Amino acid sequence: MSSEPPAGTYKSRNAPRTRVSARAQLRQQSWYAVEVRVCDLSSSGFMAECPQAVRIGGYVSLDVPGIGPVNAQVRWQLGGRMGGQFLDPISLARCEWVAVPAAPPREAA
């Protein structure tokens, strides 16, 4: 008997990850929020330090600056860290954690 999951069970995690260190609100239910520190982010998910237990397979919402609340499914939790997969991919270009700030306008000479 194989220990491999059935084909198509898990989505590929090929999206490049960007390291960040940012505080955010993670909601497990619409009324319950916990502060987490997001450690890395991709268009398809995130990893965060999370002091609370989360239900693997459960749904959460992560407040992402520049985008707003993003729904995700908890994929794993180990010790004080957890990983979530976004239900719909996000645009990192809109995320204030990783977006490159615009240069100030140049003064006319």
C-alpha cells in the first residue's frame, strides 16, 4: 500500500515565495481574530507564526494590506507555525508587504 496521496489531492506549491515579516489579523470565524506574523507569502498561500491552534482543513481569512481580507484553507500547523492556501490566488503587485514603493515625483529643472 502506497503512502503517497492520490493524484490530484494536493495542489502544486510551485508559486515563488517572498519572505516577509509582517503582523496581520487572522480570522478563524467572522468574530474571532488572532494576530499572527506572516513569514512568507506567495500568490497561492502563506506561512505565519500563529500562537493559537487552528483547525487543519478549516477556513480562515487573512488581512493583507493593499488587498483586504483573503480567504484561505489551513493546510498544516506545526508548533507555532501554520500554512494556508488561498482559495483564489492574489496579486503580489497589490500587496503592500512586497510591493516596490513608487519613486517620488522629480522636480522640474
